[in-house]
Amino acid sequence: MNGSEAPFELLAPAASTAAPRTDLLFLVMLVICGAMALLLAGLIAWFALRYREGSGAGRAHPPSHANGLEAAWTAVPMLLFIVLFGWAAHDYALERRVPADALPVYVVAKQWMWRLQHGENGRQEINELHVPLNRPVVLVLASQDVIHSFFVPAFRVKQDVVPGRYARLWFSATRLGEFRILCSEYCGSQHSAMLGRVIVMRDADYAKWLASGPPPTGDPTPQQLGQALYQRLACASCHAPDSSVHAPPLAGLYGRTVVLQDGGHVTADEDYLRESIVAPDRRLVAGQPAIMPSYGGQLSEQDVQNLVAYLREFK
Ligand SMILES: [Cu+2]
């Protein structure tokens, strides 16, 4: 089954697990809104005709109230909205909950391209994303400059990529073929050229493709690049447990709860790690002096992402 997109079509093919349920919800909303619009337009036309000037319609005893009618036009739309809200919230939660076994791909958006790196072995791509069929893939997205938005119409997934924080997006492709990647947030003069494609392959083909990256041994993984940076920046000189500076140890930090200076708590997720590298004073660990320099100006978004990838695995 090949799902590649034709040049012109009303709706992109439904090529992910999220697509059929998104389409169904959209169709139901379209039908409800359409029926409501038809009903209202019909009533307007009917009243206009019936009560036009000179018509013989009776106007002697106009009703001032119709309690049943008023209750109905309040209750019925409210029930419809509650059902739609519950349904949409359910679908939204499914899209936010990333499966634990999802393959990670690190994405940096910049004017005007997508740079993608596979977490498995570090293979890099520009404006192209190869993924295996029927397996969840999670993108960890960062922007180096302005707000972009990663959009794959055939997968019915879209995620804004805002500078200064990580965004996450997952999907599981259900059709082989090529599908468009668009940037759906106006990001400058070449915004419309910020295009790419997802190539969905069979598992075996994907494994072959992943292993064939240049150079023959594969590119360094984000973790390896992060580890090299960790060493080059001498992070351990303060953060190692035996350091005289007693900066917070980083081993096993990822995912733990951190107590902050102001008594608050934060989970050490990607965003907190990133912030602690580029703006360390913003949320200091309890009991720590504000002595760490900011690395915001020295590191590219890609560098920070690599460091965070390394810290995630750092045990
Ligand atoms: Cu863009």
C-alpha cells in the first residue's frame, strides 16, 4: 500500500494512527456545524417569506415566551459541546502521551530548514525524515531562531517549535510512501520554501537505511557529541561529586525532582536541563550560590540539544 501524495487533493491521505480519529472528529464537527448553518439559514428564509410585508400571516397574539424552546436551544448545544470537548480532549491526550518505546529523533528548526538527527545512531538528515512503518517515533524539537511549526498533513500532527524550549511530537506511520513536511508558522521571507518530506519505509529497509549513513561507521550520536562537549566545557570540574565547588551532581539527574531556592519543585526534564545550561540563575537548586556562568551565547541550539541528550543517559 503506497500512500504518497498526489499533487492536488482535497485532503492528504490518512497515514498515521492519529489520522483516522482526527478525521472522524473533524467530520462530525463539520456535519454538526453544517446542519446548524442549514437550519438557521432555512429558518431565516422561511420567516422572511412568511412574515413579509403584505402577507396574511396572523400577528394578533404573538407569544412572549416559549420556555420549552428556550430550554431546548440552551441544553442541546451545551450537550453537543460537552460531548465534543470530551472527545477532543481524549484524542488530544492520546497525542500528548508519548509511548515509552518511541524512537527518538532530535530536530532543530532554523530559517529555513529542518535538521533532523536520529537518536538511535546519530544519522543526520536535512529536510528529510526516514521512519519505519507502524512504529512510534518521537520528535524532540528546538528552534534556533524564530517560531516554526512542524506539520505533516498526512499524519494530522502539528507542533509549534518555539525558541527557548523543547517541544515534543509523536506519531506512528501506517502507510508506506512519502509525505510532505510543512512549516506552518510564518517564519520569514523563505517560509514557504521550508519544506521537507517524511519517507515511511518497511522495518528492514529502514534498518538498512539507518546503517548506511556516511561515514561508514555512522555519524556520532547526539549523546556522543554531548559527551564530547561535556568534556570540552569541563562541566565535571564543578559537577563531579568530588569537586571542591560542590555544584549539583548530574548523574541520574534526569527525571528526578529538584528542590529550588524558593522552596518550589521542578522535574529535571529536557526543558529544565536546557534552561540550567543557558540561564542557570533562573531556577537555582536550593542551597546553591549563583556562580555558574551562562552558556547561552556560546552554544548553538544543536550543542545544547546534544548536551541534554547526553545528560538524559548520564548515570
Ligand atoms: Cu519555519
